[in-house]
Amino acid sequence: MPLLLSPVAAIYAGATARRMARPGWHAPIPVICCGAVTAGGAGKTTLAIDIGRRLAARGVNSHFLLRGYGGSVKGPIRVEPAKQGSEVVGDEALLLAALAPTWVSADRAEGARRAVEAGAAAIVMDDGLQNPTLDKTISLLTIDGSFGFGNGRVIPAGPLREKVAEAASRCVAAVLIGQDEHGALAMLPPGLPVLRAVSISGPEMAELAGKNVFAFCGIGNPRKFFATLRLGGAVVAGSEAFADHYPFDAGDMRTLLAQAESLGAIPVTTRKDWVRIPAEFQNQVRVVSVTLQWEDPAQLEALLDRAMTGEMAGA
């Protein structure tokens, strides 16, 4: 099937290349893009949050910018978690807005303009590597080591939004999350720096170590979350995987909670999934957050130094 779909994939890749050739708006502040070449979860939001925290530690007033996948608004709009649910702005926007001002905008350039007008000193993009409307100061190619680049083919023949080499050519470094289980690094251009990190569970995991849990989630790579729970010491008595950004309803939650009860297990999910659970069920589900642990955090800090001084502007 991938071979049969190759002609359509070539058209898709060509359209992406033509779109990326268009000039974008050059913001007067640094723009840091956490991008990927694969469709679906690669860890972009987790990386964006990590960078946002590092910029905050430097005293930088950074704002997040994303399309708001799964939400109904096109923007530009500033996210207000108290007034907007995931059905409006998307689940990732709610996670980011808990840390810093966040803008949802299908037109990334217009969203960036709004952020600048609101006093942003830097913009951190969650996704957008294939969006040409806004120039990036630096772009990072996020890679999920447990998935890699799939079969290496472009949509619809595979999971890639464009060819790996073309995406990597616009990035100053790759960020490998987890072990390179599928030889993804061998597909990168020689000389592209690779920053390595692993996903680790947040402090909530301490209360679940040694206990039976029933894990469910609708993210790009559910088995990565289940593995994180096991590594944290939880006993995964059962699990249920849903499509990425799955909108849980009351019926889903009753079924999931009944499954957990039948196993004598604690229902557990990701924070990204928790914000999509109907409010009346949220207090019945434990949340385990995920953060990045870097092999050499100084590498990332050095890239942020250069981005904030504009040394890599236009890269």
C-alpha cells in the first residue's frame, strides 16, 4: 500500500516544499520552533514546555504559539483556561497556558504579532515547522525514538509531513526523546547536532509506585505513557489506548472507571488527556505529568543563548 500511494505522497511533498518557499513575517523578537517531521505526537509540547520553563528561569517573558489542534477556533486568540475548554482551543493550548501566555492562531504570523503587541520577549512555537508564515530564529526537529520516522514515506504513504532531509535542513539541531529504536538518526543530514533526552514521570508518580493502575490515554504514542508508568514503579493492571486528541464523553468515562474498579486499580491518564475529560469525572482520575531529562542540558541552554542574542536569526 505505501508503494501504491507513493505518487500521491510525491504530490503532497511537492506542495509542502512550494509552501515552505514562501517568505514569512520576521518578528522583532526570537522565535523558537519545536517542530517535527512526523504527523502525530513526537514530544513537541513537552519540549515547548521545557523551553518555556528555561526561558522563565532567565526572566524572559515568553509566550507560546500553536494552531490549537482539536479546537474549534482559528484565532488569533489568547487562551483563557477558565473560559475555554479543549473543544475550543485544543488540549495542548490548555497545558501551555498553565505556564505562560498562550496564543492559538492558524495564521502563525498574526498570532505572533498579537504576542508581540502583548509584550512577549520571545515566542515558543509548539509545532509549525511546516508553516511558512512566520520566520523562525531557530527550529528544533523533535524525534520520538520509539517511533522514529515510521516507514520513511510522506503522507499518505507514511507518517511524514515532508522528506526528513528537507525538514532537517531548516533546523539547527534534532532532539531525540528516548532511545533511537528505529535508526532515525541515520536518516539525518551529517553534522546536524543531536540533543538527547528521555521522558520521565512527574512528582505525582511517587504516590503510585507499587500500586495497581488502569492507564488510558489518547495521545500520539500511548505505549510510551504506559512504559513511563512502569518505569516509575506502577503496576499497569490494564490499559486502554484511544486516538490522538480523543474527545472523552460521559459514556467513555463510565466505562473506563468501571474497568478500573473491576481490576482494583487506580485510573490514571496524562495531563493532556485529563483536560479533555468531562469536568464531573476529573476528580476521579489521577494525572501523571511527563517531563524531559536531558543527557546534557548545557547543549540546549547554549542554543537558547544564541537564539536570544539573535546570533542564529534567519537559520
